Amino acid sequence: MKNCTNLYYLSSIACMLADCFDEAGLKILSSDLITLGEMIESVLARQCPENEGRVHVQQEC
């Protein structure tokens, strides 16, 4: 339950962005944020040698 605060903030941000962008802009932003998340995950995986070969890394080094 300690991650619920993060979900609340993310939900609030999503609602604010929905008020600022049209549907096309939201789709582009969503795609870009997914790409950013995958790039960060890749960087983190390369920083941890014991995570080599894993697709989704949820642990810290």
C-alpha cells in the first residue's frame, strides 16, 4: 500500500494532462512516456550485472 500515494499523484497528473491536450496529443505523449520508461529500464538493467538477460527489472542493485 505504500505505492498508493504515487498512483494518486499519477492519476492527478493524467487528469490535468487530459484537460490540456487533445486526443492526438495525449496519444503521442503516452507513447513517448512508454518509450522513456523502457529506456530507463534498459539503463538500470545495464547498471546491474546480475540483471543481465532479464526483461523487467524490479529490484535494486
